[in-house]
Amino acid sequence: MRIATFLIVAFLAFAAHARAGTVQSLTGPTVVATSTGLELAQQQPPPKGEIDININRGGGRAWWASPVWIAIGVIALVVLILLIVLATRT
């Protein structure tokens, strides 16, 4: 238990030093080029925003021609036939 705790603390300490940049590689210093989001935003042109909201496109179907309503009607018809068959059997 003490060894595991020691290893966890040692790992966290090493990670903290590595994040702070105090650990150097064996081959020498490494240069890392970073850029901030502001620099990237300044380099790219702004996107052209075009929003087309056209709700009256035409070509729509009537409610009774919708596949959902057709399926509901078929299920209702099957249930109705089932009820008639069950009622006549008794």
C-alpha cells in the first residue's frame, strides 16, 4: 500500500514538473511552436453566412398521403378486423 502511494505521488510530481517545463530531454532543448486561437482567427477569413429559410417550397403531400398516417390507418384496420373476428367467435 505504501509503495503504491509512493509511486502515485512520484508520478504526479513528475507530471507537474513536466507540465511546468522544468524537465529537459536528453537530446537537448526542444522548441515547440504554438499559436493561440486569436492568431488563427486573424489568419482565416470570416465565413460567409447565408441562411435560406423558405417554408413554402411547395411539393408537399396532403396529410392523408403521409406514410406515417397510412401506417396508422393500416394498423387501425387490422385491429378493427381482429375485434370483429373475436366478437363473432363467442
